[in-house]
Amino acid sequence: MSETQALMTALHQELLRAKSGLSEYELLQALRRAGSPLVPPRPVTDNYELFRLHFRVFNALYRLRDQLRAEQRAELFISALRIELRPYLRARAGLVVADPLRAYYLDLTQLETTTPEDVADLLNHFWALVNGESELLEALRLLGLDRSADYGQIRRRYRQLASRHHPDHGGSTGRLQAINAAMDTLRRHYGHQPTADARAQARASA
């Protein structure tokens, strides 16, 4: 039995025991508790080695999913947060859904050619996305809105606050600048450029 097949078998056994599904971390912990030689005995801290372990596990998971489907035994749900065995459901004839993640993890050249520098770049990109989301949420909070607000609501709220806090109406220049900065963040997120009025208002409050 190859190492990949052994990992597929071990993963399948742990998922059968879990019944309600596991996160990737929980799955690795279960394999460690079982004394599996297929995962390091201690948690991996090096980012590059962690990527390689993650890739091997997900390669085995997607292979396991293909096998279970071909045998019509079960459906394997795979996501970044949850991995779960579910009852097999026969797909409708002719229905083909593209799965780029499956293609990525089944392509072993991705594992062979990804360097430590590539992993560092991936992590930097991830944290940039996280920080961008935090910036977006903070801008919405400053306008008194949440993630459910659409761009029309954001514009209306911005106009209300900009008028209320404008120095000509007795407002605070600092508060107006913060409102303008929040709106610029939201325009960047939603793909809108600052309007002429907003630029003029920003200059007036400077």
C-alpha cells in the first residue's frame, strides 16, 4: 500500500469515527492520537513544512472523495473549516461542476514546485486580505453600518454624516476627516472612485 493510500485509509477511519465531521486541525490531532506514522508526532510550526503537510492531507482527501463517489458509498464534504462524511447522493446525468481546488490538490507538481518563498508570499497575501476586511469593517462601523449594507445605503449614510459634522454646520473637522477616510475605504472596496463633491469636501476640511 502506498503512503497516499495509507493516508486515505487513515483519514477515512477517523472521519467514520467522528460522524459529525472534523476540522483539518482536529483531523491531524486524531491521527496523532492514533499514533499514525503519516503525520509528525508534534504539531508543525515551520510554515513551509505545514504547507506540505496540508497539501498531502488534502490530496488524500480529494482522492478519497473520488473513490467514495466512484463506489457510491458516501459523499465527502471538504472545506477549509469542515471535513465531513455524508450520505451518497447520485448526481444528475450530464451535470458537471468545475472544482478548481480539487484540480489544484490533485496536481502533485504544485507540491513539488512550491518553494518556501512561495509559501511566504501566499501568507502575506492572506494577511493582506484579512487586514483589508478589518479595514472595511472599521469603516462601516464608523458610519454606523454593518456588512449587510449595500453601496446605496453607504452613500446615503455618508452624506448624512458629512453634512452633520461639516464645520460650516458646527461640526468637527477631525470627525469629518475620519468620515471621509472611511468613505474612501468603502469606495475602494466597492470599486467606486471618490466623487468631485467628496474631493472638494475633503479639501475644505483639510
